[in-house]
Amino acid sequence: LKTIARTGLAKGLFYDFRFDEQGREKSGFVLNDPAYKGAQILIAGDNFGCGSSREHAPWALQQYGFKCVIAPSYADIFYNNSFKNGFLPVVLAESEVDSLFYDSALPGFRLVVDLDRQTVATSDGSKSYRFDVDPSRRHSLLNGLDEIGVTLRRADQIRAFEARRRDQFPWLFR
């Protein structure tokens, strides 16, 4: 990571796997396969995001076009940063993720992630899996709220508190 900017991160996503030393796409890497171009759901392995200690990891995934990632487990920092940045990390059982990996190789495979219902299902409805998301995180994602947005929903209460505090302790505000 050589930038503090929040833009242009998609090119660096899985860079050493996607590109050779000359910057050409490597054949054999799944995201370089035309069948998976434009994918919005990433199916991943155990402990996804390990080594990603900043918001840049979910930003890169989002900028690449992913809306969520499905894995059996995540590195804690990646998991928490994902929610803070409007990106959904879905946790499914390892056997369910394995099934999705297998099915994803089939022509026409499509998944539907429904955060409201907390389900992952094949588009033909043949398989459906349930996942859990903390209710406050789910609400924030469904309503496009970050931590500041959640706080600003209580702006009237904050202003009322500040006014009472100014009246109770006027010497603090001189």
C-alpha cells in the first residue's frame, strides 16, 4: 500500500495474483476469467482479509465492483472495517461456502444476497443459506448509514444536551 487516497484501489486488488511483472493479466486467475468479469459477490476461504488492517481492503473490493464477500470466517479488523465502510461480509458455514465454490464453476451460476432477509440463494432457488448480521449493522447497511450518520440521527438530542449543559455549567463555555 503506497497511497493514503481512497481512490484508485481497484487496480491493486489481488495485484500479484492478477498481474505479472509487466502488468499483464495472468491467465488462470479466477478474476481474470471472462466468466467472472463484473462479479459483484466474492466467494472466499477461511480467515478472509487477514493482513488487511485498514479500510483500504473493503474500499478496493468495492471499487472493483464487489458488493459483498462470502466466507466461513474473517480477520477481525477486515470484518469490522467492512461494516464501517458499507461493505457486507457474509459468514456461512465452511460446507456451504464449499458448495458455492463448486457451483460457481457451473455455466450461468448466479447468487442473490438479501441482507433484509439475511439469505444467500442461487438465482434458481435450488439452494438457500441463512446468515446473521448484528441488527444495528444490518440497519446501517440497509439505510446507507456510517457511524457519523448514525450519530447525526440523534442531532436534536445532542443539541438539547448541549443547551442543558451550557445552562448548568456556564463557566465551562466562557
